[in-house]
Amino acid sequence: MSESGYYSQALHGPYETEEIGDLVLEEGGTLRGCRLAYATYGRLNAARDNAILVPTWYSGTHKIIEQVLIGPGRALDPERYFILVVNQIGSGLSTSPSNTPAPAGGAYFPKVRIGDDVVAQHRLVTGKFGLERLALVVGGSMGAQQTYEWAVRYPEMVQRAAPIAGTARNTPHDFLFTETLVEAITSDPGFAKGFYASPEDVREGLLRHARIWAVMGWSTEFYQRERHRTLGFSSLDDFILNFMFAYFRVMDPNNLLCMAWKWQRGDVGRLAGGDLRAALGRIRARTCVMPMTSDMFFPPSDCQAEWRLIPDAAFHPIETVDGHLALFGADQAAIAQIDRHLKALLAAPPGG
């Protein structure tokens, strides 16, 4: 793992890594010596029944999960729970295009699916930590996709599930949107089919990518209310340059493409021969589905349609004008709603 630059302990630490062995992928490739980067908070109790797993979202690492969701007095309280945040494959911390040596790194990195992440995480939680049950699996966006995958693939392990701002099967509309993110990067001549020397070579593509996120990641109400000013930016241009572009410009383009590809193809229905109803019907976890009311990626109606197919599930839309990127924590009222619902979920008897 790189210890310098953006993907480093200095910026994202402290975290640990664990090699889980060779991971044979759904698409046929193999990640040799696959490593997962993870952070833990709190301690596993004697009964080993207080473990919470949090998978990460697109571009995010355990650090933002820690900042937004974890803390004393919160639902994810390290004084009560053993919280394990696992960085997804392609995040730049776990095995990724940017840290895999030739010939399999960079543009040659194999295609990874959400299911591959969850199989890898299962190896970690059972092999490294010896866990047989997870009190809760919770994640936002791509973390929600992984949460659904966990609940369907390992129903006997997951006692509670909380997918936030994400769906069990990606929609055609969201697939198309994500394709525009991909094309923003790959259309930059500096991308050089993935054989660039530095993210700086792809700066125009990363700027376009950031602008698209600015359009769809927030909401129309966010801009109508000039929420960017509330966040400390003097103008829209200032916000785009010094928040959105500043966030993405240091990231490795191939890493972003790796995550985007699996985001587009998230679908637990494939675990039941393409039957989404049958797949979601396997869930034994007590489940709380939490869309963001102003989310244009995963609108509440898409999440609600899936919620109806899940046994023992609650549906609690999170009221916010910050759109999908309310996950970043700028709207404290939205985070308070998530916290309240997670506390209620953890207080309820487990599913299964």
C-alpha cells in the first residue's frame, strides 16, 4: 500500500490492511493477494454479538464514515459496538488499480462486482475476526448496494440491515448517469486509455466529472437556497472549483472507473436467477431503508419499490435538500434523522 500521496495513512489513517488470499472474481479475473484496508472502532464484546460492518461508498473511505456517522452517543457508538469500516476494492486503499503492480494494475485491472467486495469482506470478518453474526450492516450509496448484497448473500449472518441512499438493483437511469461520469474521464486525451502517468494528466476529465457530480449529487433546492454559501463558498464557481474539483482532482481515474463499473451493475437479483423479488425475499435481517428525499441518483420511489419486497422492513425517507450528497454530512438535520433511525433499529430485536 502506498504511504505517500492522496491514498496514504497521512490523509486517511489510521487504518490496517489484511491479505485475504486470491480473490476469483465474478467476471472471471483474479485479484492475487487481495488486500482489504479497514478501520475499527470500539471492542468486540465477550459474546461477539456487537459487531457492526460499514462498507464504503464511491470515492469515500473509512475516514468520512468516521467523521459523519461514528462517535460516542451516536447510533454507531464505539463505546457500545465494535465497528468495522471496510474500504471497497478500487477505493485506493484496498486492492485497486492504483496500487496493483504490473501487469494487472492500472488500465489492466480486472472488472470487479459488488458481490466480489462482499465475498472479500466475508473472508475478512469470518477469518480475521471470527465473526458468525453481524448486529448491523449499514452503508450509503455504493455502501447500500453492498449492504443489500450482504443481506441477500449471507442472510444467516446479518441481523439488521440499513441501506441508505442506494438500491438493491441499479436502475437504467442511474446506469446512464454513471456512464456520463465515466465518459467525462475517458474522453480526456490525457487519459490515454488508462495509461496516464498522473491524475494531473486527466485534470480536464476530472473537472468534468466533478461538474457532473455537482449537477446531480446535490439538488435543485440546494442551489435555489444557495446552500453552497452556507457551506462557506462565495459563489457557484468558487464551490465547483474549491469543493467539487478539489475533492476529485487528486483521485486516481482508474480507481474511480473501477468503482463506477460495479456501481452501474449492482443487482442482488442475479443471486436468484435475475428475480429481484425472490432475492430480496431471502433477507432475514430486520431492515431499515433510508432514501434521501431529494436524491436524483436513488430517488425515494425506486427505494420504496424495493422496500415492499423485503420481509420485516421499515421505510424512512430522510428529509433533506442536499440530495445524494447529504451523505457528506453538511446537513446535520439529515444526519440526525439517520442516527435516530439507526438507534431504533439497533434497539429492536434482530431479524432472522
